[in-house]
Amino acid sequence: MRVWHRPIKALLILAQVALLGVCVWTALESAAGAGKRGAAVLVEIPRGKGASAIASELKAKGVLAKTAPFLLRYRLFHAGQPLRAGQYSLPASSMPAAVLDALIHGRVYLRSVTVAEGLTGREIFPLFIAAGFGGEAEFAAAFKDTAPLGLLDPQASDLEGYLFPETYRLPKDITSAEILALMTDQFKTVFNEGWRGEAARLGMSIRDAVTLASLIEKETGRAEEKPLVSSVFHNRLRLGMRLDCDPTIVYVLKAEGTYRGRLYTKDLKLDSPYNTYRIKGLPPGPICNPGRESLLAALRPADSDFFYFVSRNDGSHQFSRTLREHNQAVDIFQR
């Protein structure tokens, strides 16, 4: 072996030893917080912030005990990978490896908002606003933008009926328009091509089916009753009878701010295309945002000869074939 090879070999050995030492030190420092994590801390990582500034912020918030292990691990194993902006929920005294994994993969904190079946758009917006998403004006403007529907409903003037009820987990920086688009996308997923074909075979447009489903949704909360309520409406539509659906009037009165908690006789004379005591057929559009069961019931009514139903005041309904039977049921359950 030539003499001048010896210093090079020695340097290579030293470099390997140094690298091994760094790796061991990094691993030990990374594990230092194991077993003593604290409560979760919300940390906001702005766009454009560098690794050093992020490490300092994480240390200030108590997520990291030291910045050096975090930065060394990042530069050794993740150089060139961006640390993604967003809001994160990270335990205090976390291991640097776990924090880096969250930031590199953008595992941002998601807030949950549950939208129940049967709410109108005006009733849905406050749920998101209370969770820290957008404001009333932004939601109202996005609600009027029907672009997310595409060709689904050319008659739509807003997104009523298409904001699918679901639990949504959302990042902090999502916009009002993006939330409503997400909800309409979920509607399209549920009301798939197969269901659209069923609507067409019934001679109904998608708007017709959603409108009918919204009436069913407001009339009963019981899953087993929905196909029966649907059958009553289908039977009446087939014979050209008025639907006499109280929730359609309530929808208008609530929009006008004049609803008094119950309907009065004069309300049944309301001059509105939504008043199904005056108009024949379906109202102009959905009166709420129906869920999966009501949508399916609109497409698959029960095979019945019922034309009437009345509340039993316990959440269920009495169904009747004739007006005489119906009046008797009204006497029993309502008067």
C-alpha cells in the first residue's frame, strides 16, 4: 500500500465514525421526549417559513425540547422536502421524527362539523361559522354560485338540496366556497349514475327527485316510514292531487322570518309557488338538504294505495287510503 493512501483511509474512517456518531446522537435526542408527551398544542405554520424559524416556533410552543435535533434530522434525512404550512395539533415534548413526519406529509389538524339531515342552507352555515370557518356573507355568496353542480341541475338558482348531510373534517384554511363544493361533491357521490337512472325511469329529473326527497325528509324522521310517505306523494302526483305538505309553507315563512312555531289556517292560503295546498305538483325546488334515506325513498316508494297520513304525535304517522279514514285519524290523533 502506498504511504499517501493512509491519510485518505484514515479520513474516510473518521468521516464514517463522525456520521455514525451524529446518527446515534440524533436518534438519542429524538427519543428523549418519549414517554413524557404532554397535551396537544395547536401550532400555526405560515407559508414561506424556513426550517429554522419553524423549529424555533415549535420550541416556543413546547412541542420541541430543543431545536438542534429537529434541524439536524431534517437536514440529514429530509433535505429538499418542504415543511408544509397549516395548523397542526402536536403533543408537547414530541419526538422530532414524529413532528417532521407530520409537517412533511401535511397532516394538518382537521376540525369536525356534523351537518344533520333536513337542514336548509341558512341553517347549515352557522354550524361552520361556529367552528371557525368563514363568515355569513361568504357562505351566502357561495350558496348562490351553482357552478359546483355543473349540469346536474340547470334550473338551480342556489345549492339548496345539494349540500349533503355528513360529518366533514376540514383544515383551517378551507374557504366557504370550497366547503360547499365539497358538500355538493358528496351529494354527487351518493346520488350516483344508478340513482340518476332510477329517477329517469320514474320520469323525474334530478331536481324533481331531490325536491321530493326534501319533502319526505321534513315529513318524517323514521327510516321505515320514508318509503310510505314517498308512496303517498307519488300516488297524489300520479292523480294530479295537491300534496298538502305543511313543511313547504314553513320553508317560505322561515325564509321571510314570519314563522311563529306552528301553522295557522291563514298560512294555508299563502300566495307562494311553494304552497302545496294551492299548487299542484312539486314545489319549485328543494325545501331542505335531504339525507341518503330520503333520497332513496323518493326513488323507491313503497307499493301502497295510501293517499293521506297524519302525525300520531309520537314521531310516527297514521296512513290512510281514503279521506274518510284520514278524517277519522285526524279526530283521533289531532283533535
